[in-house]
Amino acid sequence: MKTTLMLIAAAALLAACGEKPQTIGGAKQDAAPYSGTGKPFVDAGWKPGDKASWESHLKARGQNSQNEYTKTN
């Protein structure tokens, strides 16, 4: 009886230590990033689906508003 109980306890402890599978996942990219979200809160001058304007707005945002060097100098 004691041996059976010890085996069940050992099996339960070992099962609790099992590692979950680590699969590559994350956000599903089923649409191009420049296709837009369909919401009205977009930058002025940008039209959803226009890759060139999306790239230019992304470049401008990176140079002007998200560059700490230009903010401090």
C-alpha cells in the first residue's frame, strides 16, 4: 500500500514538472502591415493599402518623433 502510494506521488510530481511545448508563434500575419486596420484613427495623408505612403510615414515617424537624438539636440 505504501509503495503504491509512493509511486502515485512520484508520478504526480514528475507530471507536474513537465515542460510545455515551445512552438514558434505570435501574431498571425494574414494581411500586409500597410493594409490598415479599418479604423478611422489613421495618420492624415495615408490611405490603407498604399505601401509607398505607409513606408514614407513610417520613415518620417522614425526620424522625427521616435529619434531621441533629434529630440535632445
